[in-house]
Amino acid sequence: MTEKLSDTARETLLPPLTANGWTVSEDGKKLSKSFKFEDFPEAFGFMTRAAIYAEKWNHHPEWSNVYNTVDVDLTTHDVGGLSALDAKLARKMDQLI
């Protein structure tokens, strides 16, 4: 079962992500990042690659795409905030660009 990040886990998992451009919402329940690409096919390709992991891990982002930009919000609705799955998917998305 997925659990909400403890304070200790937040202190460990979130700083490397925020150092890499992710932001944590004021209420601490979402990780967000905007990815910019050269053009639409690159942005869509990123979304396709990320979708494979999202489906594999059964953890789907809230995201949108406009031309060369993909805006991503990660949260775990089942726990009402951030879980290790959010950090895992954020790290994978960073690796995919």
C-alpha cells in the first residue's frame, strides 16, 4: 500500500528534486515542473516515454502539453499528498529528457 511521505522521507527525497527544478506546492501536496523542448514532437515523445513508466507503476501524472511545453503535477490522491511514487516518477521524468 502506498503511504504519504513522512517528514524524514520528505527531507531525503524532495531536496534533490527541488534542486533539479521541481517545486512543492504551498500545501505540500504536489510536485510541479515545466519541461520545455525544441518542438511539439519532442514534447510529445517525452510524454509517451513517461507514460510507459506511469502505466507500469500505476501512478499517473496530472499534465498538459502546449506545443513545446509539458507542465506536470504529481500527487498521490489516495493518500492526500506526496508519496514515494511521486518522487520516483519525478526522478524518471528528469532522466527521460
